[in-house]
Amino acid sequence: EYTEEYSLQIFNRWGELVFESKDVNIGWDGYYKNKLSQADVYVYKLEVTFINGEKATKVGDLTLLR
């Protein structure tokens, strides 16, 4: 494993947090509160601290399609 810390957050267009994971092996499956989220554009924020101490933050958007 190359990461020491990992955080993935997914937000809807109103800024509501719809998914969060601290496990690099667990990603978003498109569900929120046990219901399939609507097709839309979502914002992600990914923060990683690698074992060598380097940190990286990425922010972007993704489109959920059905």
C-alpha cells in the first residue's frame, strides 16, 4: 500500500455530502441513502497522504449516468 491517509468525498450540486470513504478500496457506487442518485454532475474531493509524506489534493467533477 502506497497511501498513509486517504479521503474521498462526493458532493451534489447543492454542496451536500452524498458519499465519503477513508478506504482507498471503497469507491462510490452512485447510491445515496440506499437510493440510486439521479443522473447529474457531482463534485469530488480527493485527499491523499503517501507513505513518503507527500500530500495531494484533487478536486473535480464527474457525471453520473444511468
